[in-house]
Amino acid sequence: MVDLVARYVLVPGIRARPFLTAGIGLLSFNTSNSSGYAPLPNNIKGEYSTTVASVILGGGVRLPLSRRLDLVLQAERRLVF
């Protein structure tokens, strides 16, 4: 999985900094059944793509705990194509 994400701080200058995230990603996978991890019959024939693109949307809050440590609460939604 490879992601490229940008973060935008909504309200700068306050202790708890809310932010929005957006980006794009690329995901590569191999499909298999649950017993023995054997490839699915149609995937052996190459009928399905094993690489998909995604759009990432989310947001959260960053809380500084010290000079070197932050607590980040965030949620993301990935839309897969």
C-alpha cells in the first residue's frame, strides 16, 4: 500500500488543533480462500485486477502532550475504485 496524504489545520494557534486529511492511495493484494490460502479460481485465470486506487478522506484532532509527544485522534475513509 502506498499513500500520499495532505493535512490542513483548520484553526491554527490553539492547543487542540483540528485538521482535515485528503489524499490518494494505491493498494496491491492477492485474493485467496479462507482454507489454505489457495488462489480463487477466477483469479488464477487473471480475470480480476489485484491493484486498485483509493481516495482518502478524514479528519481529527492533534493534542500536544509535550515538546516531543502528541496525541492524535483521527478517522479516515478510503473510497476504493
